[in-house]
Amino acid sequence: MKSGYKVADAMTINPVSVDPCITLLECAKVMSEKHVGTVVIKDNEHSLGILSEQDIVRKAVAKGISANKKVREFMETKLITISPDADIYDALIKMRDNNIRHLPVIEDNQMVGLLTIKDILKIEPELFEMIIEKFELREESRKLINQIIPTEGICQTCGDYSEKVKELEGAVLCENCAKEQSSPEE
């Protein structure tokens, strides 16, 4: 399912950025003041990584690490990225499959923007159900089972959620789309 919107149509062009030498506390204050959930860590004009609220909570606060540590110690540098020409639906699938809410947009090896779930919902609100479905299905046992044998998910042909999906030729399909693909043409 394609939305007809490109990532470039929705992305934040100038995301909030901070220096890698500021502290987690200073970064959290910037995030609070700017009302953002993620910042880009930049050294001059070069993007080094990103840091999200979840990174601060999970990598530092929950472990009792001082908020005076530098953000460079906690930023995510192994980024999952997308092209500005990609379809919004493909970006959402990538976010869902990697359990992330912020997707750096890369063109010619440069970060040209940041795409968030909020950005997507602003232009494509009907995708809300797909987002909710992902964040409601967080039970560990369910994840483990679905990694081995997918039993429920989003059909990669029609885009609908199905409680019974099948893998057919490398694609996850609902029962209807799987029947259509496997039945001979008349």
C-alpha cells in the first residue's frame, strides 16, 4: 500500500540539534523547551547521531547514571535511515519493524531531515490505526512467537491488519491476498 506522499513531504527539515559535549541534563532541558522527543547530535554541521527521550531514560536515568554525563556517550550512531523520495508508508513500515519513532532522512550521505510518527500523522492520519497496533502489541512472548512464525500483522499487499497472516514468497500477507496470489489466474 502506497500513500502517495513522499518522506520529503512530511519530514522536519531543520530538526533540533545539540553539541555532543553538552550534558544529558542540558539536552533534556533543550528537548523540553523545544517540545521534541529527539535531537540530532551535531559537531559543527556534521550529524553524528541522534538522542531520544527513551535513550536518556533507558541508557542513563534508569541505570542511575549522572545527568552530568555528555550526550555523546549515549547517542545512537547506528541509525536506521530513509531517503526523502521514499513513500511515507514505507517509512512507517520501517519504523514499525524496528520499533523506532524517529527516522533520519539521508540524501547523498547527509542528514537532510528527521521524520517522526507525529510528522506522518499530520499528513496521513488514517495510518494512526497501524501505529496504535504496533505499540499495543508489546508482550514479549508474542514478539518471540511472531518472530519465528508470524501469526498477525499488517499485510504488505493491501496494508490491512490481520490476525492471521502468512508468509508467501518473502512477503507477509493476509489470508485474502495470499489466496489471490496463490490461485491460478482464470
